[in-house]
Amino acid sequence: MAFTSLHYITNNLVHKRDYLCTQKKSIKIFFSRYYKQATKLDESSVLALSGIISCQLRERQFDVAREQLDFLKEIQASPGATGGASANNKSEILYMSAVLGRQTG
């Protein structure tokens, strides 16, 4: 039951992130409040961590994003990964890795 609720909350946060990004509003407040709260609930949530990394990339915080992305890759590779580990998450991780590589050379 708790996992289902947590999964619903994290999915909801991802949709809010996407909405704010399309509205071109500052995501700094969103990042600090919602994704950090989601990671407090489940620090190994793939969705919450990918949201944080996505925000860091948009804010050009490349060093921090690289560390978080490495951590996310470890979580994704571990058996029993939580937070909706799926092919979609793997493709998002690959995309963020490509964006980071392109931005940092």
C-alpha cells in the first residue's frame, strides 16, 4: 500500500515538472520542494532522482548532475530497484547522460 502511494506521488511530481517546464516557469522552487520531498520519502526512487537531475541540467549544475546521474545508474542496475524502474526510465537516464556529455564536452 505504501509503495503504491509513493509511486503515485512520484508520478504526479514528474507530470508537474513537465507542466512547469512547458510553461517556461522557474523550476528552481519546484526542484527544491517537490523532488527533494520525494527523495526523502524514498531516496532510491528512480523517478524522483531523474527529476532532480533533469532540473540540475536545466540550471547548468553539471558537476552535481553528474554525481546524481552516476548514483541513479547504480540504483537502476541494482536488483530490486524501486520507483518504477522501467525501459522508459532507462531511456531517460541515457538521454540525460547524452545531454550532460554534450554540455560538458
